[in-house]
Amino acid sequence: MDNGKVIEVKGLTKKYKEVTAVNNLDLNVYKGDVFGFLGPNGAGKSTTIRMLLSLITPTSGSVKLFGQDLIKHRLEILKRIGGIVEKPDFYLYLPAIKNLEILGKLSGADVSKKNLMEMLELVGLDKRANSKVKTFSHGMKQRLGLAQALLHDPELIILDEPTTGLDPQGIKEIRDLIIHLSEDKNKTIFLSSHILKEVQVIANRMIIINKGTTQIEGSVEDLLNSDTLSVTVEVNDLQNAANTIENSQWKKFLKEKNKTTLIFEIQDDDIPVLNKFLVENNVEVKSLVPVRSLENFFLKITEGGAE
């Protein structure tokens, strides 16, 4: 495998008559990555994922997985991949374990009771193994979908919006499971998600695409460190602070204010300078909290992007 690349995409393009869904896309995913695949609606994320899973054929460009050409080695490659595209479907009137057994047989996975129960335990559903899927919440069905995707012990897991429609607890459960699969099971994860805070927490590398084209790719930490910070300053007297800022060089950096806080977008080196300015102008600062926000970075990169 070339330099540990699990996914290598070059010049990937998909056209539908007059519409170009993916346009000359390049990306690289390395062994052990949790790779965030980001972009606004209509950016070409789902189309790209379908091409990675050979569900649709590219118009042009190449896809290599595990160093092999996807078209030439399709069946061999797919045996090493597990994935969820959109919401998983099940036989609702059958128990969870029976669903896994049927779906596992179709994919040639180990459907011994031991393996099925291990997968259910991994996703936190072992106590509901014999419950009918129609009694499951949306989040439980998502986790059962992950169990199905993991049955054959894949090296690469491709997840298309796995937390869509989940409540905060369900999102946390999926996040914890992805971290466990990466850190404890040594899986490579390719994750498409709209929930940018989750990607910021769990991904080590990412790409942002817009209108089917790469906007930026790299280490999450490096990309965010190169960007401005969102700095929340809590003050005792908001009116006094706002007036002081209004008549200063800091006015252009003030992005938001509410009952007790001012929010600035500034560089790391500006933080102590801002704090000194406020104190010297008799603004009592209760707290100053800098945050590197993937959401702000994403919006800046995709500004004016696809609808």
C-alpha cells in the first residue's frame, strides 16, 4: 500500500448531463485516520461516497483503496470495507440478532452467535439482542447499522452522516463508538458529517469540499491553528465595555455581544493585547475564553458555496 494510503482519489469527476456533482476531486486517507469529509449541502459528499463504494461509476478520474484500483479489484476491496450510506434498513418485525444473521449471511460474514453478540455488545445493544427492531429508537437503529457494517471486521469504515436525526445522547454514543473503533480496534474511519463540533473532537485529518471541488485538506489541528480564534470576553458592565470598544481599533474584530459577553475574532497573539486594553480602560474582565472553532473555519472556506 502506497505510503500507508487507504484511500487515494485523483481527479474524480461525476457528471449528470448538465450538472457536475463532483469536479476533479483529490483526497488522501491514511491508515489509522479518522478523516472528516465536510462540505455544505450539494457539495458532492454523498456522490463521492457512492463512488468510493462503487455504487455509481465516475465519469473520469481514479479511485484506489488499499493501493488497488477500485474498478479492477472491486470485490476484493469491498470485502475490506464496512459502510453506512444514509439510514440503514432492517426487517422491523425480526429481532436485532436475527437481522444481523440474515444480513451477515448475505455479505459472507461470520454469523456465529458469538460474533453476532460481540458486535451487538460493541455498539451497546447486547441487552436488546432479542428485541424486535420496530421497538428501537432512531439512535438504536443507527448503532445496529454500525454493528452490521462491522460484522466482517473491515479495515476501513465509511460513514455517511451517521448522527443525522439523533438526540445529544445518541450523538455522544456514536462519537464514543467511533473513537473506540479508531483507538482500540485500529480501524480507519471516513466520516461525512454536518455536525462540525463532533468532527473537531474525533477527526485527526479532514477535507472541505464545495461545488464538488477540494477547498482545503490537512490536519484538523494545523488547519484550525492557522485560523483566527473566537474569543468570548465576559465583563461586569457590558455597556461600558461596548462603548470602549466602539471608539477603538478593536471595533472591527467584535462579532457579537449579548447580556454579559463580547465575542471577538482575533489572532492568538492579540489576546493579551486585547485584555490589557480593556483593563487599562477600566473595563472589568471576569473571564476571557478563546476557542478554535471548526464551524467558523468551515463557514469561511465555504462562503458563497452551493445551495
